[in-house]
Amino acid sequence: RLLAVIFSPKVLVIFGLALLGAVLLGFRRLNTKVRVAMLLVAFALFALPTIEAIGVPFAMHPSPLCATTKPLAFYWDKGFIPTGMLAIITVLLILSLVGNKLFCGFACPLGAAQELIHLIPLPKAVQRIRAYPIPFWLANSIRIGLIVAYVIAFFALDTIIYEHLNGFHLFHWELALAGFLPGAIALFASIFWWRPFCLVVCPLGFISWLGERIAPFKVRANADLCNECGL
């Protein structure tokens, strides 16, 4: 049954988008126009309710936040991890180990929405703020702190703190404030900073950051062109 879920239409589309992104990167064909087109496709397939309404079977968004935080709760309470959840986390881990941010960069609907907003040309006042990105050490420290807090809160308070931070609830397209607010804050912050939810909150971002160290298709600096700017 696990293989059946892994080879389901939704998961195959995730693999397809990630593979296309890897190929475009490998052949240096990923310019801004192509990237915007891919982000729009990922958002449309996995976020828009109209896609689900017309019967496309993979419309429900893949949530890396649920996939990385809920298996512990299911296993602790029920003694097993649901097949669908296990399939998604397996796929996300495979993609993270194969190439740098293959899921995050090419198939994640929240990542796509944030990046599309950040690419919008805006007045110089906003551009000045964009010139000062969130320091990675700070973003990663917060992200690690949230993971530690998640583990402590789960065992001490029997709660999943990420449920109150889950920006992917935005794509349930319900106006309940608790579900709408984290995603709305992430999208607003995207005006100023590149993918803030991914950098500061998402645990898969941390997992893929670890995985990219051994990923065979990770991004590498060209020593002949790199001027050690630190970016």
C-alpha cells in the first residue's frame, strides 16, 4: 500500500516537478521567466481550490509541516504512522537527499507563493529593506529552537506547537483566523524577505539543509567566479 501511495498521481506530480527543476538547473536553463512559470504551476496544482473542484486527484496540498511533525503523534498515540503520511515524508526525505531543495524549490505551494510575492517589483523603500535579508544564523537558530520546543511540548503538554504556526492551513481556504493567520503573516513578510516561513519555521527546511551536505545534485560554488560575497 505504501508503494501505491508513492506512485499516486499527487506524488508523481511532486516527483515530476522536482525532476524538471533538477534538469533545468543541471543544464542551466532555469531563468527567471521559467522559474516563475514553474512556481505558478506548483501553486495552481497544490493550492487552488478550483483545481480540486474540477476533480484533479492531486489537488490537496502536500504539507511538509504536517508530514514532519504529525507522524510522531500518530505513532505515540496509535502505534502506527498512516500510510499516506509515511509516503509523503518518504518522498520529501528522498528529494532532500537527492538534490538541494528539490521539493521546497519546485513543488511546495507555500514556498511558491512566498517567492512569487517576493519577485514583485516594488518601490525603493521596500527594495532597501530587501537589501538586508534575514541572517541565516538567526533564521536557523529560531528554526532549531522551534523543533526543540515541539519535542518538549509534545511530551510535556501533549500538544503540537506547529499546529499554531502552520502556514499551509491557508490553503484550506477557510477564513478561520487561527488557520488563516500564520500563512497570511508569511505571505506579508515575503514582501520584504525571501521565503521567511521556509527559513524561520518549516522543519523540512532544516532537514533539507542537513541533507544537502550529502546530496549528489546540491548547488556548488564555481571557484573561478565566486568572489566570496557570503550570499
